[in-house]
Amino acid sequence: MTSTSAAVRLDHVVFSYSDTMVRFDVTFAPGEITAIMGPSGAGKSTLLNLVAGFEIPREGRVLIGDVDVTIAPPSERPVSMVFQENNLFAHLDVEKNVGLGRSPALRLATADRRDVATALTRVGLAGMEKRLPRELSGGERQRVALARVLVRDRPILLLDEPFASLGPALREDMLDLVASLHAERGMTVLFVTHQPEDARKLAKNMVFVEAGTVAAAGKTADFFTNAGPEAFRHYIGGER
Amino acid sequence: MSVSRTDPRIAAGIIALAAIGILIGGAFAGLGIEAARNPQGAADAFDSYLFRIARFTLWQALLSTLLSVVPAIFVARALARHPAFPGRALILRLFAVPLALPAIVAALGILSLYGRAGYFAEPLAALTGGTWPGIYGLSGILVAHVFFNLPLATRLILEALQTVPADQWRLASQLGMGARSSFRMIDWPAIRAALPGIAGLVFMLCITSFTIVLTLGGGPAATTLEVAIYQALRFDFDPARAVALTLLQIALTAVVVLALMRLGANTTGDANLPVAQRNYIKAKTGEKALNTAIIVVALVFVGGPMLATIVSGLEANLGRLAGEAAVQRATLTSIVLATLSATLATMLALSLVMARRALAGSRTGGEKTLLERFTDTGAGFVLVVPPIVIGAGWFVLVRQSVEVFSLAPFMVVTVNAVMAMPFAVRAVRPAYDAASERHERLCAQLGISGWNRLRLIDWPVLKRPLATAFSFAMALSLGDLGVIALFGSDAVQTLPYLLLARMGSYRTDDAAGLALMLGLLCLALTMLADRLGRETTK
Amino acid sequence: MRSLILSMTSALALATVAFPAAAEGKLTVYTYESFTSEWGPGPQVKKAFEADCACTVDFVSVADGVALLNRVKLEGASTKADIVLGLDTNLTAEAKATGLFAPHGAAGADVKVPGDWKDDTFVPYDYGYFAVVYDTETLKNPPKSLKELVEGNPEEKIAIQDPRTSTPGLGLLLWVKSVYGDKAPEAWAKLKGRVLTVTPGWSEAYGLFTKGEAPMVLSYTTSPAYHMVAENTERYQAASFEEGHYLQIEVAGITTTGAKNPLAEKFMAFMTSPGFQDAVPETNWMLPAGKTDKPLNPAFDKLVKPTKTLIFSADEVAANRKAWVDEWLGVMSK
């Protein structure tokens, strides 16, 4: 059950909403974790939304592997996404929330249920199948979302600041979890974060977004040297 | 956020719009054919008298709207701040009853209190000196309209308030916000988003008011356009004039409603996961007292005429009435027709609400499309097309090809459903939009759409507002007379129809008893709808 | 989902609309609903006629006489009605103008109504006089003439109906016109102060009256008979007016459809016979236009008997109705 990884490419993508405009031309390496950083409002989430299919570019193409998915609906893309919030349906229990990753009609065969249970065990929520989201902590809810990612088993994983609201220790645990899931499945991960440590710990690559465009891209390690892009140094300087 | 154009929700909305369009368009086509034979009436309609009644129509409707909606904000908020207020659930259910009462029953109930021979006549006479002249004239019209619309607006505003996420309330209580600042920061944004729609709805109801305006207005100086349309079709049988007046009525309403829209911001707050009870609100004693006073005053105002209706209803020989075959038949017919209409109305409303949301989501900034506007406010304008116009139009259209009487139940159900649809929209939309805000991307991502989405995601969240919508629609259909009277066939006799028939043959006691039974029926059905809506999915 | 609704509603349509078997000998009568209600004359009339004709009588009822005419107009020549029963003399000219009615032949020879109203198309079946009905408990000195009504104490109110929407409303308008002629606007201007309110129909005004809101209401001379017979009270009485009372005659006519149905002519003859007429007084609360077998209830003897009958011809009403209503509106809406 290993998903084959694929590169994600935004080919001269132009997108506008109201009076803001973004232009992306960037490729994310297959099977690797890339951190996406940048100031608030720079277009990080928009970038993920374009990959996920929540936004349709005005110009350019979105490619996953060799397939042009520019206008494919979100559910038909080989992509899973975890949001900062609202990853779960409040009225459905944990098992159903995860099970939706397998069948949008929630028709789960015995094997599916077993997979759901396995995924829950894998993210440390064994036995919590019947809990409702409101009975879970913030960290546990995000684990449920990750369990659904496992059940869906798509080659691309988009993380839109999923751990931003968690405490440092919890966040640490979650990063470890993502790292180990990645080690197992080898999916291509795009990880939007505000925390330089997250990027350092998890991501091999780094893309720096500023003012609606990719200002710099490269190895994460290089970004944190004195030779790193100036805009980036300026950004994390401001953050520190 | 972009959503594919093939979203089944948009298709549902288009089907709903098409159904409404066919109903209205067919009526206009029918009357248009007749009007073409003698188009002169359309031009003759526009004289100085018409100008006067148009002015009066707008004036009374604006005042009625203001007096209904502004107090409703405070009543709704008071109810929202006190989820454990004694009898709260019952009050809310009672608030659905006025809609089910035929106008004349409500008018008589109101007059039992404020009329020349009403309970308050003596104290009022002592207060004003001389004899109490009653409330005939503008004041009577306003009292009656507020009686009908204050409860309606209260429930709809409450529905909007209940979409405020619990987090915001926690935040407010944590920040120690008082009643006033929490109103400004939390309640008002939610109310403001819903208010133009609610005010527009009330306005349209008052624009088309007929029996209330004539009976309590004191004379033909108090006449609405609706009366003129009725007169044009009924006494003069001048379809050209009726069509011209209807179009004028729609145009005037459109101007006012669009102006209302501009006042309101169309913002949906970003809602978070739990939408829960507000148990953590700790209202201060002063606020508690004030809110209690507000609720009690509203209850007395709305409950008073209802109580008077009950009192006179009890004087009737209820046992005999309930035993009559005609009454039993009419009750059953009423229940069946109202249930069908309410089901259809709720489905139409849900389709429109879903389509509007999907269209708003697929729009990347910029202007709303015509389709979105129609799913938004546009469809609401059906309210100002008089039922007599729809009825007569269809009658003309189909008389050659169809047995008209067999059409009666069908017409009653569809016309009532379409007329109740705008109410249902107002009840459902805030909750749907808030839920969609949370679920939209997740559903798109997981490929949950169409029937699956309705069943698994939307239905559980929307059950309560759908129940509200359903009970409103049912109350409205229960009380309807317009369509029934026009298509009146002996096969479709409803309770209000029977009530008027008894009144028309001197049997006022019977009529009072039937009014009581109608009110109780409405209350019972509302409670049933509420109960169905509250059941949890487990 | 939509088709489900459609099928549900059409199933309902089928379930609630009883299609009578297309038996030979069926007569369709369009009338107003208080005629067919269970305390109306309808049930008795149906029974009596069916016993005699070996046929089925189908009543189809609409709100009132005006709605009745509109219904026939809307249906045109394809109307199912054989007989239209319940128009009043103010509507007959307009009804005839539609060309949808056929002459009745010999029917109506035994009819006796005040003013000897006769017509080749329509036959009267009952009549009544408009009158001001008052509450003896709250009004000690009822007006004795239209003049007294117009000029009386404005504190003693009357509830009237709108001539644009109701038959009695139009009746009062014609009554005032027939008494005051060109001076009618001045009379209305005076009366206006006494008018509590103008309701859309008879029911609303009468409801206000019995509720005690107004001590007087515009109704019929026969209204007190209902209260005497059914409620055993003489509290409500009609005021007799010196100038006379305006007459309302209710008539029936055979449609062009009915002209082909032999039962129609038979029904018209039956209509003026005791089988029909006996039912009129205590169900329709009007005065019978034909011969009755049963003596009238003594309560009817106590009713006001107008000394003078006022009525405009159908043609006069048809020609002037709009202008007169506009004149009324001009005064009353100031």
C-alpha cells in the first residue's frame, strides 16, 4: 500500500481574485517534503488551493506527474489536504470522518473498516472510533485528519499550517508523525508553515513565497545559511 | 473558491427556479393572452387614484416592516441570551401560529383587545378622555401587521443568531464583554447579514396585505395595490389592468427591497467547528430583567389576540364541531395539503440556498451573475404576485386542455409552496451558509457531492433550520385562503375555507371554534416538526 | 425528487377530486358556496330534484355571485356548467353580454318578486332587501330613514362593505344612489363620519357587528330571522327606512352548454316549485320567489316589510357601475 510519488508542477500559473493577483512557476520534487514559507497574505494558501483544485488558474497549467489537472475537480486529483481547522464533520464520529476518505457515500466494507482502524492506530487514536470531534483535543482532531490521509492513500499531501494552533510539544509529536508517515509512504508533501524550525526539521526543500510569487526556492539547509536568499533572511529575521 | 460548474447543487437551483418561473410565467402568459384582446385597461389603470394607493401601500408596508423588525431584533436577542428562559420552546412555537390564522380571525382577535368593544377599550377611553375610537386606520393596520410579522421576524433572526459559532461566545464571555458590546461585536454582524432578507420578506408580506388593510383601515383611503388588482380581476375582469398593476407592484417592491439589500452586508462570519448552546453566557441581573421584560411584552402582544381567539373559540360547541364529518374532512385536507406544500417549499428553498452558495463560491470576486441574483433575492419576488393573478392566469391557460377542477389540489399545493418558499429560504440560508463555510473544501476534496452530501453532511446540520422552515411553510399553507378560494372546488375544502363559509352563513360561533382548532392544529404540527428537527443522528 | 412530488400531488388530485361516473342524466350546477354548504339549500334541493329526475346533480361552488360570473367567463363556451345559479340582478346584464347563456323558454311563469322583475334569460329563485341591522342592546334609537342614517350621530358607527369587492357593498351604493341621485356624493361625505370601517366582504362586517365593534351593519332584512330561528334571540333587528329598501334578486340561468341538456330546463321549472322554494327561507335566509308548501316560519312575519322597493335595471347598473364606484371612491378615500 505505498503510493507512488509524483512531482507537482505549476507551469506559468496566473490566478486572480478580486484585486489580488498571483503568478507561480515552480516544481516540487517527487517524494520529498517541501516547506512553503512566506509572509501572511503572500499567497501560500492560494498555491496549495491551486494544487488541490479549490482554485482554477486563469492562465497556465497545473501538472501532477505527467497529468494536466488544471481544471480537474478537487476530488479527482491525486491529492489529500489537511487544513488548519475544520478538517472534520462535527456531527460524524471519528470512524465515519476517516471512512469518508475511502467512500464519499460512507459505504464501508469490513475491509474498509479494518483499514480505518489500522490508520487510527497508526496515528495513535486506537479505539477512538466512536468519539465525536467535540470530544477530542485539537491535536487529536488533526490526527484524525492524518488518519484519513492514510486511508485515502494519495501520492500528494498538502498541509496548510495544520499544526499552527498546537502547543510546542504536541506540534513536535505531529511533525514526527508526518515524518514517519512520509518515510513509509514516500508521498510528495507540500507543507505551508510559519515556523522555521518545522521547515528545518521536516523539509528537505524550501519554497519562499512573497507578494504572490515564488521569490526563492532551494534546499532548506541553504536557506538557513548566510548565503540564503535575502528576502528570506529578512523575513525570518523579522520573525525572530 | 472555485467549484465546478457541474455542481449538482446548481442544477437543483436551476430546476427550482424553472419550476417557480413556469408557475409565474404561465400565469402571466394566460392573463397576457386575455389582456391582448383589450389592452386598453393597462393604460387606464394609471390615474391619480392609483398614485395615491401606491403611495399608501408603500407607506404602510414600510412602517409595518420597521415596527416588526426592529423590536424583533431585541426579542430574538433576548431569547438568544437566555437559552433556559422558562417556556422558551413554547414561545417559539406559539410564534409560528399567527401565520396560520386567516387575516379576519387575527383582526377579530386584535379587536377583542384594542377595538371599540375590546377589553382595553375602557382603560384606553379613561386614558384618552371620551370614548375609545378603536384602532381603525393606519394604527390598526400596523398593530395587525406587527402581530403577524414580529413573531416571524423574531424566529428568523434567532435562526441567524444561532449560526454564531460558540467560540465567539466563549471569547466574548472571556473578554468580559457586556450585553452592549457583545451585541455590537457578535450579534449585530450576524443579524445584519440576515436582516435585509428578513426585512424584505416582511415588507413583501405587508405590501400584499388585503383583508387586514381593508377591515382595519377604516375606509377606501386605506387601500393597497393588491385590492386594486383583485378588483380588476374580480369585478371588472380586466386582465390587462391586473397585469399592469401586478407589474407595478413588483417594480415598487423591487426598488424597496434592493435598497434594503444595499443596507445589509452580505458577510458570512467564518464559523468554527462547534455550534453549541450558549450555556456560558452569564447575563447580569440588569440585563436579565430587561430581556425578561422584552420577552414578556412581545409575548403579551402576540399572545393577547391569540388568547382572545381561544376565549371566543371556547364558546363554540367544540364537541359538536369536532364530530362533524365536514370538519374532519377539512382538517384532513388541510393537513395533507399543508404537509405537501411545506415539503415542496422546503425542497425549493433548500435547492435555491444550495445553488446560491455554490454560485457564490464559484465566483472569483466581481459581479454576481443573474442566476445567482435570482437564487438569492430574485425568487422572493413571487410573494408579491397575487395568488388571484396566478390562479386566474393558469385557469385561462389550461381551461381548453385540462379538467380545471382536477387541477385545484395541484394548484393549491404548488402555489402555496412557492409562496412559502421565501420564508423557508430565510430560515435555512444562514445555517447552510455557515455549514458550507466549514465543509465546502472538505467535501470538494473528498468528492462528497450530490445525494451523498445532502444525506451525510448537510442534512444532519440542517435538520433544525429545515424544521423551522417546514413549520413556517406549513403554517402559511394552513392559513391560506387566496388560492383555495379561487380554485374553490368542493373537493378541496380546508379548515380556513370552512371557517369563512361558516362566517358567511351567520355561524360566527362555529367560525370562532374552527379558528381555535386551526391554531391548535398549527401548534401541534409545529411541535411535531420541531421534534423531528431536533432528533440527533446516532 | 421532483417527479416524486409531482406524482404525489397528482395522486392527491386524483384522490380528492371525485370524478363522477359519466352516467346518463347528470346536471352540473355552478353556484356560490353558502348555497352548497350543509346548512345551505344545496343538500335539500339536490335530494328533492334527484328523487324526481333519476339523475345526478353536481354542484360546483365558488365564493360568491361575482366569482361565479368570473368563473363562467374564464371557462368560456367550454364550461361544464349546465346551470349557473346565484347571480344577482346587478350582474345579469354583464352575464348576458358574454353570450354564454341561453333563453329559458317557459320557466319562471309562477315567480313572484317585488317590482315584477322579468327576464328572458334569467329566472329569480329568491330575493331580499338590503337593510341596516342594529343591535337593540347598544342602539336605542335606530335610524328610521336613510336620511337619518346619513345625518345621525357619528359616534354611533356602522360597518359597511366595499362596493369594489362585495355584493352588499354595491347594494348600499345603489341604494344611496337611488335615494339621493346626483346628491349621492354629498350624502356619502356625511355618512363617512359614521362608517367605522369598510370591509372587503359581508362576513367581516357582520363579524365586527356581532363582536360589538359597531352597533349597526349593512345586511339584509332577513338577517334577524336567523338570530330568531337559530339563536332564539330578538336582539338583532333590521331598521325600516322610509325611503324604501334596495332589492336584491338572485337568479339562475341556463348556459349554452345546458341548452343541450334536457335536465336543465327541468331544473329551472323545479327551481320555482315548492320542492326548491321550501328550502330557501331557513337555509339561504332569503325570501322565496316561488310558491312554497310549508308556511314561512313565524319569525319571518316579524321582519321589516319595505313599503317601497328600490331597484335599478340591470342595464342601468351595468352602464353606470364603474362611474358610480369611482364617485364613491372619490368621496370615501379623501
